[in-house]
Amino acid sequence: MYLGIIECDTRFQAQKWGLVFEMNNDPVILLTDWSVTHCQAPGHHSAMAHSRQDRRWTRRKEARPAELISAALDLFVERGFAATRLEDVAARAGVSKGTLYLYFPSKEDLFKAVVRGGIVPAIERAEKRFEDHRGSAGELIRELVKGWWTSVGNTRLGGIPKLMIAESGNFPELAQFYHDEVISRGHRLVAAAVQRGIDTGEFQAVDVDYAMRLVIAPVWALTVWRFSFGQCDSQQLDSVAYLDLHLDLILRGLGAAMEPTSAGKQCASKLTEPRLKAVVRGRSAAGKK
């Protein structure tokens, strides 16, 4: 059924909305009941799009950096640093690439903002916990380890340490940044907790640097496992039980030194170097059988 005529600026616009014919060499739309039922009026779609766009761009400007950092964190963890593109970060955050550049001039700057916005505050909270702690050194180490796991290791931020292990060789400047902002501060903090235990007599006198690394290494391993092979493991690792056992073992090891029993000394004296080699050869032969 014929309903009327609408003049259009271009033939393309006319073809989009109805049956086209020429009137005085200008394209027009012949409106029918089909075109009214199944098509929107010219300009309606674009008006709606502009309305949605206006709402998107009228968000508070101060919220955009946080949105960009959140989107960047997701993509860095999913794809790694090298494979993450700024245009993809902008798209996920719902802004243009140009808007992203207003806040972060480069991908390196964006990555640093992710670290400083998420992991560094966790380090600062741990430093504050160290200053305020009035209990034993063992309790302090437990709080530091479990606090880090809750704030970083068991969150999206836990994917960043794994990223740094994988890509630090290709991005030495970022590796140095992460070492200075995160790793060195974490090392100093745990080392100070170990030293406190030594000073008070709670821990035996050990190499503080090695002890600190032994406290931290299993926690790093758990974090990397979670964002790599943990996704393939059919037996889900209980992170709470893992950390509890790790802390029990390390703190018992740091405790006051215990003299071996006389029976233990006697057994140890019998295991000379040749005897040890013979034992190893015997076990290897038994394994082959």
C-alpha cells in the first residue's frame, strides 16, 4: 500500500529505507506498508546511536583511568604484555584509542599504572602491617604471606608475576621497574620479619637472605601454577592447605636449633662418601629390576 514520499539527500539513503525512484533527478523513497513495518525512519537509527554514544562519553572523566587499568589488567593476564594491543584495551574499556592516549602515552606506562594501582598498594599495606605488628615474628610472617595471597596471588593481579617471569627477558626496562617497585620491597619486608625473629631469639641464626627467599618462593610457585598448569590439573589445589603447610614447615625450620640424637649422629658417621655412592647405586639397580 502506497503511503507517501520522502525526499533524501543521496540514493544510498533512499535505497536503505524504501523503494527508490527519481523525482526531478533527486532520489526519493516511495513509502509502502512493508517499509514502514520493517524499516526505521531515516535518521532514527543514527539518532539512537548518537544517544548511546553521548551517554558513554558523558561518564565522569575521573573514572576513565580506573576503567582503562581494569581492562588492561584483564588483557595483560589473558594475552601477556607483548600480545596486548592498546586499541583492544580501549575497546574493552569502551573508549577510543585516542582517549586512552590522553591518560597513558604508551603500553609501558599503562602496565606501570596496573602495577602501581594494584600490587604496590598491597605492598604498602604489608609494610604498614609490619610496623603495627606487636606479636611474634612467626605470626607476622604468616600475616604477610596470607595477606599477599589474599590481595594479589588469589586475584586477577596474580597473573602479573607470571607475566613478568615469562616476558622479563624481552622487556628488561619493565623487569627492572617491577623489581624495584615490587620484588625488592617484598624481599626487604620478609627479610626484616626474619631478622626480627632472630633478634628476639625466636628464630635460630640463619642466613637472612636465603631464609627470606625460602619463605617467598613457594608462594610464587603457587601463584604461577594457578595461572598456568593449575587450569589443566584435574585435582584442584587447596591454596589454604598449601600455604598452611608451607608456613608450618618454614617456621619450624627457622625455630631454635635442635641437636641431633646420639643415634642420629652414629648413623650419619657411617654414611661416608663411598657408602653413600654404594647406597645410590644399589637403589638404582633395584629400580631397574
